[in-house]
Amino acid sequence: MIYFVEDDSSIRELVVYTLTNSGMMAKGFEYPSTFFAGMEEELPQLILLDIMLPEEDGLSILRKLRHNPTTADIPVMMITAKSREYDKVVGLDSGADDYLTKPFGMMELIARVKALLRRTRKETDSDGYQIGCLYVSPEKHIVQVDGNDISLTLKEFEMLILLFRNRELVLTREQFLNQVWGYSFDGENRTVDVHIRTLRQKLGKAGAYIRTIRGIGYKLEE
């Protein structure tokens, strides 16, 4: 999930629409207060943050995020009309991971979002993922349940990694097809359901961590 804090409704809606149509889940917030309320319900993978906002400015929000141990490691990209070098330095020194000035193109935004997510994922991948008795190492291509190796096909492995990287978030069938197979969901395709079924079977008792969310898709949770 990607959160975008922006008080300009036209920019906010366009960015959320573009991110969603690029296979990423996104949610927009007009006010810092609603953003922090959203953070209480669900933590995002990435935050896009405007500087000039009502209630409080983006730099103040950024400092709060960095001083809170729960949110300190969430990557933040500042998106703002302030284009002076001094403003960029202040944003980066305050803890921003990237800085994009307005006006900007949607293709550049998507490219920079993906690059930032890749950088943060590499840091996480070094230690692998763990949930209950299930351990996965993306770099070493290892899957273990209770310390015992599990053999998966490439697609099953990629689906499991996608679930881990979006842990406790609901992934739709379209998102699986888009990010694992590289094509769109046509409403009739059962490929995802079949692979989820075989993945659960191979994981044994750890297969229970993959939950079906009726009418939407799947999520990974203990």
C-alpha cells in the first residue's frame, strides 16, 4: 500500500489512479489528521508527502514519522512545488528518501516509486522473511517450514514473495497476474486460484497463513 498526502484533489486523484493502474495499491489523504488516522489502521510500504499542507506542513509530518520507531523505516518521497536546492536539502536532511518537484510526469513518478521500493526491499531481503513456522529467503531462493526445505515452482515462489512483501494486505487476482505473470485479469482467469491452491498444499500447515478474502483476493497473515 502507498499513501499520498496532498491537499490538491486533482493531483491526489490522478496520482492514486496512476499508481493503481500500474499494479500498486494506493490511498490518498487530503489532511494530515486523516493520514495519521489511516496510519493507525494500516501501515503503508511507501509514503508520498507534499510539503505545503493544511493543519501542518509535510516536513513536520516527516519528522514525526522518523521519530516514531513504528514508522521510522517507512520510505518517504517528498512531492512539492518547492524546487530550490535549499528546500531539497532540508527535505532530505529531515529524513526523506527521495524528492520530486512539481510539475512532474506520471511516468517519472512511477519509475521513481518502483526504484525506491526496490531499494528498500533489498535491505529487507538480506535477512529473508519469517512468519510463524514459514521462512523464505528471496536472495537464496529458500522456502522452509519448521526448518524443512519446500520445493516450489518459480511462479509459486514469486507469488509467495509478493504475499510476504505485502504482508497483511489484501492482494487481488489482478495484482497477482500483473506482477507475477505480466498481464491483466480478464474476469474469468483461474490461474491465480489454482496456483494458490497448490502453494497451500506444498506449504502444509503453513499454507493456513494464506487467507482467502472472499470476493477480493488473498492475504498473508499469522
